[in-house]
Amino acid sequence: MKIRVDFVTNSSSSSFIVVKSAISEEQKEMILNYKDHALEICPEEYPDEYWDVYETEYMIRGTTIMDNFDMYKFLRRIGVPDEAISFEY
């Protein structure tokens, strides 16, 4: 049996970009304020680790260290098209 004695972590990071020209103002507001809508849109996904979501001129970008809340599922449920979303893991 092997025993690991060094530092072990389950942390990960993720980021996403949504092209603003592909979404409505309502979708933009929901993404920027996703914590206010998360339990309504994805009741099975409690956002216990939050995303840092901000807006630039052409996109909305989000980053997180732990990706426990399924942001992709949230974006799909509010109708953001796949071709407008880019994720990095």
C-alpha cells in the first residue's frame, strides 16, 4: 500500500467568456448577477464557490478557483448559445 505524505489539493480553476453581441440585455444581467438567479435557474446547483464575473466592452468574463457551481449549465438554461461561450479549464 502506498501512502502519500506530500501536499494534496483538489482545487482547480476555470474561466469562461461570453460574447455580448450574442446575448440579450436580460441574459447579460442574469450572468453578471448570477448569484441572485442561481437557485431559481439551477436549484440543484448551490453556488458555494463563487465566480468573479465582470464585463468588458465586447464580452463577459468569469473566473473561479473552485468550479463547484456549474456555470455552463446556468448559461445554457438562460439560453446563451454554445457558440457564444468559451471555457478554459
